[in-house]
Amino acid sequence: MERPYYPIIYIRGFAFTQGLIDETTADPYMGFNEGSTKYRQRHDGRLSQWFFESPVVRLMKDYGYRDVFDAGQFLPDEMKPDGRSIVIFRYYERSSEAFGTGERLPLVEYARDLHKLIETLQERCCKTAAEKKKFRVYLVAHSMGGLIARCFLQNPEVGTAATRRTVDKVFTYATPHRGIDLRVIGNVPGFATFSNATNFDRTFMKKYLALPKNSKEENVNNLNGKFDPRRFFCLVGTNPRDYAVGGGAVSKLVGPLSDGLVRMDNAAVWGKVKTGDKQVKLQAPRAYVHRSHSGEYGIVNSEEGYLNLTRFLFGDVRIDGILDVKEITLPPKLQKKKDQGKKIRAGYHIETAVGVRGSSRAFLHQRLYDHGSAVHRTYDELVERKAGDKRRKPHLFSQFLDSGRKADKRRKSLGFRIFISVRVPEYEVDNKYWFDDHYEGSAIFSDSIHVEATPPDAANPQWRLKYSFESEQSTAAVQELAPETIDGALAWKIPIRKDADPGIDASLILRASAWE
């Protein structure tokens, strides 16, 4: 068992009906073996089938993982699993009519079962005390499965601290870390006991996550110092239209800005880490993908999900993208009105998309205006800014790269593409819409940046970075940037400029850090 290859424990999501529980437990992989087959258009215009075999099958093919089924048994006594093992946490068996009582249990009980599973896995994998000390696992969870993982990690009455320390990283797909909100009634109410829907009520969540009684309910996505937020990745879905549960009725109840069940703002966690003598609040790394909560276009059985999962678990480089806005100018007519003392109001939508070289036509991260997921900043935050205001530096993405598994073995570098667009807002002048010279869909800036980063080697002891804009593709357009130290980390500043009115003067800061 050697880093980064540790056993992966999959935790499935919520089953709404007893029939779904029984159907789930009848499947050895509880749905994580489900892939997808879709049409994609080729470069010559023809349509061809595109297969994603499922995350479980891909892990077996790409990384040599194997399941823990043997001769018809799940983790039999004589089996000795190793670091590259896939374990399905079959917690719903106790609630199924085929293998259990047919009664749903409190979420805390499922978390206790997770503790027992990890202990069993550790006993099977390790022969000596030294091996037990090095033993680690990854938790990969969908939807409510992420809340079970958090209950185990955060509630001191569930399991032991020693077993909790064996969890090295957590990856969640579309988990309602801040509960589930419906259009009419808001957060799922505490009286919604049918099918254990109270698991998504914030008041109830505070209890099983062992959060302080005086903590605000909107902060139930707080890891509360029980797990490092930097080692917790959240994949957020942005496609509500293809969530077909209830014939689409559930998606309508939840509304837009969601994956059909979980709103984007509710699908991530944060925590505090100690930096020097201070406790600093950090958002856990996350990525946005245009996938629904489940189904044929679901987030789990997606290429995008798999790319993020494997790079977070096995990658060795973390890249953070921050937009440092120095100035945004107004159209001349609006600037004149501002000079006359008029109140100008607007909102800017900052779009980003990140794809890696050779990633099979799938984005690692996509936040677009049309998906309702673009970063939003107001005119006051970007233009009427105050010195030191962090809001003028929106964090665009956190991505993980694997320099050891490059698609092109002939190259030593990591290649990725970053699309950035700052959409032109609808301006207001003294609380009235201003439509002069406005064209819907236009942008102050819109371009893609090709980035090539080369890791250090014997000849070059430092990281090297080259970039070029897609709109200026030529050999002469490729530029090499020298690294800087920004906030204690290695970083590069790529200029983002459009000399016009309206225009922008900014820098894309790419902050790199060793991952593992």
C-alpha cells in the first residue's frame, strides 16, 4: 500500500422508496458500475457513439484497481485486499426487505457501519502495527453518501478518532452539504419524515454532524475543524433539466441553479485550517460540470466526474486560478452619466472552462452564464472597489493535474486550456435600465488561453510556464512567464486586457502548489 493508491470506499446516495432500496441492494456495485452511451459529433460531421464504462470499470482498466468480491462473497474472511481495492459500502442492506428488516435507520447508524467497514478493511490489509499506522482510505460518495461520510468524520460519537484518521481524502458528487431547498417551502422541513427526508433538514443536520448548538443553520456545510478542507473535493452539477425523477417534478420543485435536486450553493463545504497563529477559513476545492444529479446525464457516470476524481486522488499538482481585476471601464455614455453624479449599477458574469490536453472532449470544470453557474460580481465590487478588497479577486477554479500520467508520453509538460469570458451586464442608471448600445451575449473580454507547464528536472530546477491566446495562435504568440511568489505560493500572472470602452485590465493568476 503506497501513496497515492489507497482503497476506495464508494458510498451511494439516497433511495427514495423501499423499491429503490431493494433494487440498489440487488446490484453488487450499487449503481457505481453504471456507465453511459451517447452520440457525439465527429470532426467530419458524422455522429458516433461515445462510451463511458463507469468509474468503477475505468479505475480497474486505468489504475489496476479491483473489487473485493470473491467466489460470490463480499470481502470474505480469507481475502486479503490491498491498496488498489474498490469497496462498495452496502449500508442499505440493513434497510432492505431481502437482507434486512425493511426499515430505514437513522443516518448516524449508517455512519457507524462505515466505521466498522473501515476497521475491517484495515484489519484485512495490515499484518503489523507499522502497516496499520500507514493504512489510509479514500471516501467517494454520491449525494446523501457524502453526509454519511461527514457524519462519520465530524460526530465524535460515531466510531473512534483513530479510524477517522485513516481517511486520507474525500470526494463527493452532488452532495447536499447545506441541505436541500425547495422553491415554495425552502429547506426540507423537519416534519418531512417520509423516507428519512429529514436527513436534509438543516436543524437535523446540525445534530448528526455534531455542530455547535449556537452555529447558524446556513453553516451546516462547515467541517468544523474535523477534517482538512483542502483534502475534501466537491463536484457540483449545473444541469437541472435532465433530472428525470418524478417525471421532472422534483427538478421543478427545486428550480434552476441546481443539478435538479441540489442547488449549486448547497453542494460544497468549507472549514478552517491553522496558518501560523491564525485560523483561516478555506473553501474546499470544487469543480462545476454540466451534469444532472443522476440518470443518463448524471454526474457520477460522467467522463467529467471521473477526470476530476482521479486527478484529485492520484494527481501531484494543484492549480488555482484567480482573476485579479485592476480596472473595468464603462461605455463612454455611461461614464459621462457617472461623471454627472448618476448612480451606476450592474452585475458582471465571469465565465470559465478548463480542459486538459487529451481529455476526451470533456471539461474538468465549466461555469457558464447559460448554465447559471458563472461567477457574479457587482459593479461596486469591481469598479467602486476599496483597497485590499478580496472580492475584486474572484477565485475561478481549483484543478488537480497528474504529471505522471500524461496523454502524450513524448512531452514532459502538462497542457491545459482555460476559457475566460466577462459578460457585458445590463446597466442601470439611477435604478432604471439602460439599453443604449447593449447587445445581449456580448462580452467585455472573451478568449481561451493555452497553457503549457513543464515540471522541474535536472536541467531546469524550476517550473516553467508558456502561454498563448487562442485568438492569436502563432509561434510568435507563445510567451514564457517567469514565476513569482504570491501569498507564499509559486504563481504566474497572465495579462487579461481589452483596450476599449467598455474594457478590462486584469491578470489571471495561476497559483501552483505540490499536491502530495
